[in-house]
Amino acid sequence: ETTTVYNTTMVQRLTYRRRKSYATRSNKTRVLRTPGGQLQIQYTKKRVSGPKCAKSGQVIHGVKHVRPWEMSKNRMNKKEKTVHRAYGGCLSHGVVRDRVVRAFLTEEAKIVKKVQKLAAKADKKK
């Protein structure tokens, strides 16, 4: 008769450190081993997609990807929350460029209309 002896060691059980006891999206954790060899739970933050353009939906470059509460006045300064241009931090560069070009072209169209009107008036006088 042969008997096999298994060397089994107990695994350290881990419990949540906060009051919420359900595995929800806001209660994500990871297991860390401390220098003393203990296992400990560390809470992880949610992934942040970053601010998006209101018109095109593109991610706005140059603005930090942080949770909304971290955008508050006493957490981040204005330089980190915006981009230095018209509609910076609100609209993407492509949308702003299109708006500028469209405004320029409409102004040009108005000037052309005015010139054509004056030319027509001059033709009538002759």
C-alpha cells in the first residue's frame, strides 16, 4: 500500500476594505503582496476616456484624461484643462478650423455680392 501525502498550504483570504461588499464597476480591486509577504487588496480607479468634442465626438488632444471630480478648481489648474485656441477644450481642432473657414467664405461671398451689385449699377448708368 502506498499513501500519497499532498503538501497543501492555506491561501490567505482577502476581504474588501470598504463598506461596499459587491463586485461592482466602482469596487474594482487587485491583489498586492506587501514586503512582509502578506496579500492585500488595492482599489483601482476607473479607466478614463477623456474629454471629447461636442460636435465630432473626437478625443480632444492636450487635455488630461481624468475623472470629472478631478477637473475641479482646486485639483487641476486651467492650463491642464484647456487648449490655447478658440473653443479650446470644448471643440476639436478640425471643427474650429471648419468654422473659421466657413465664416471667412461667407464674408467673402458678401463682398463679392456687393461688388457685383455696384458693377450692375455702373452698367445701367452707361
